[in-house]
Amino acid sequence: MIRFLTAGESHGKGLTAIVEGFPSNITLTEEYIENHLKRRQMGYGRGLRMKIESDKAEILSGVRFEKTLGSPISMYIKNSDWENWSDEMATGKKKADFEKISIPRPGHADLVGVQKYNFDDIRNSIERSSARETAARVAACSVARKFLEEFGIKVGSFVESIGGVYDKEKFIDNLFLNNIDENFNAWDLAVGADRSEVRVLDGVHENRIINKIKLAKKNGDTLGGTFFVIASGVPAGLGSFTHYDKKISSDIANSIMSINAVKAVEIGTGFDSANSFGSESHDEITIVNGKLGRRTNRAGGIEGGITTGLPIIVRAAMKPIATLMSPIESVDLSTMNKIVSRRERSDFVAVPACAVIAESMLAWVLADHILQKFGGDSIEETKDNFNSYTSKLNSRLTKNFKKK
Ligand code: EPS
């Protein structure tokens, strides 16, 4: 239903995003997008590049007087660092000789990139595989976020651990136990996390995490971590069990896994559920205040590839950044001799940013499923269809099962 494309190299002129398929009349401003772009740049442990960039998306088309037109929305994010790379990354004729990069960094896309694309310079792999691209994703997915807000659907995230140091905040247990306020809003979580330099909910453990990052920095090393992404206000019935490619759980896993350096994705209690009895794992169905509900939410808001109406709970793991200041073994492709890996400017930790990118990707998947189910060329039409469905959800069941 909806799609987006991103283009741009890390040290090229800039990044472009084209977003297509959203209905008309959604309010969208550059300021709204900028706020999310700023959130993606935050986090203790980012490298010098983040001091150079101050990301802003210029909307080039698809919006008039702050409302979407239903036509493709194109956006442009300038790379401020381009000034330092205009010769080396020129799209035209080569003006000077540059040293070709021939030592691949283990864990990065360097080696597989030169093998696959038949390059003679690792720079060509580095540029597009860089996580700089995720700035364009966050901009593109801001349209999805804004669209979801029209339905009261909010997405937020927080960091659970960095380098094996876990935030001790137990909020997530309450989510799994469905021990949360009926008006729980996932964006409030993000606002709370944004107050922390490492986007954790528990300030006491923030310092322990920062100390671990300081240690990594001192050793010229890097760290990864885990984070949660949550969506609230999601109606029951998005996705389907009727076919493998209609399950919303597979779309979520796919989209989060597509983020640079993400190596694992869990929905609900995921891996932990594999270690427990069924009776401890499944969410009992119950009546709360005369309405159907579930006692717990260990399923993370999805059963049979379909949303249950409870918050969507996704957890993911990001591996440590592959660019290390401390040397590890590699091979110089120009001599085919063993050598220590090349040093390069980079981030030490990007888990807080990764969580913001994951919010964006989850928002995209939810928006896609809302539009698949409810359609509409204008936001008013989509909302009418949405309200008609959600308002009859329970009464239809009661009618269907009523004993004659
Ligand atoms: C990245 C390396 C670093 C990061 C970059 C991703 O950039 P540079 O090589 O210019 O120092 O800062 O992330 C961003 C630029 C960004 O906007 O997130 C990499 O190799 O993936």
C-alpha cells in the first residue's frame, strides 16, 4: 500500500527519501520531522560526525500548506560533512588521486561489498552501507508516525542494556503482565527515555551504562545493546494468519532486522517463552469491565500474525559498531597479507539511536497495515472506515455467538 525509497551516500551531498501511498490531508511539517531526526542523533557515545551534522529534512513535494496531497512526498537531508568530501565523493570526474581503501573492517560490509560489486576501493562499500542512511528512513517514517497519530496510535522506545549493563527499570514486566493504565501511551515512554543520555528509563543505572561506554572509548572499543520498541493504541485485527506474507509479526521482524547492526528481534517474551510451560506463557482470555480482554500480554500484542489490541512489544539486539580504534585482525587486499584492521572515525555506541530508528520502522509497518485494512484516499475517509470497524468489533462477536 505504501512504500518508500531512500538514496544517498554517507559522505555524499545528501540523502533523499520518497514516500508514496499516504492519503491526503495529513498535517505534516518540517519541524515534526526534524524533531525525530534530532532524537536519532542523540545518545552518549556517538562520534565526531554527530557534531558536524544537524539533520533537517526539507520537504520538496507532496505537501501544500502543511497538508499531504496524496502525491509522492520527497524530502532532502543535507550532509554537512559533504564539504570535507566534495572531491573524494564527487559524482563527476575524479579531480585528484585518493588512497584506495584496501583493508576491510571485520563485521562491516566492507569485504562482502567489494566481493559482490566488484569494487577496487572499499570506500564504495562503506558509503551506502553506513548507518547514515537511517536518517532518511526516520524522515520517511515520520509521515507514518504522523498518520498513526490520527488514530491515537503511538510508538516509543527505550534502551534496555548497553554492553551487558542492564537498566533495572521494571516497567517492561508491567507491560508483559498487562499491568498498565488503559490510557497507556507509548510515546510517553520515548519522552522519558529521551531525557536520559543513553535513553534508559532508570536514571540510577544510566551512570553504570555511561561508565561502561567510557571504558569502551578508553580502550578504543565499541559496544552494542538491547532495546524495546512499543506501540500503543493499536486496534485488534491488523495482519492475518491466512498467508505467510500477511502476518504482521513477520513484517515487524523484517523491518527491524533491516536496521544496520541489528542481529536479533523478539516479539513479546520471545526467547524466554521457549523456556516456560504453556500455562506460564499464554495470555488468559478474560472479561474486564464487561469487555473481552487478556490477563497478560506476553504475546507482545500479536497472536496468529494478527494484532490483539494490546500494546505491541518488540525487543531487538544491536551488535557492537564494527569500526574499532583498537586493532583486530584483517587482511590487506592489496598485498593479501595479514594486517590489523584500519582505524576510522566512527561512533562508539549507537544503541539509543537504533531504538529511535526501530520506532520509525515499526510505525511504518503499522501504517502500512492500517492502510491495507482501511484504505482511503483522504485521511477523513480512512478514519471513517477505521471508526466503523473498531466501533462494531465487540458487538459483532456478541451477535455472532448469541445462542438462538
Ligand atoms: C557510520 C560511521 C560514522 C557514523 C555514521 C555511521 O560516520 P563517519 O564515518 O562519517 O564518522 O557517525 O552515522 C551517521 C553519520 C549518522 O547520521 O547516523 C557507519 O560506518 O555506519
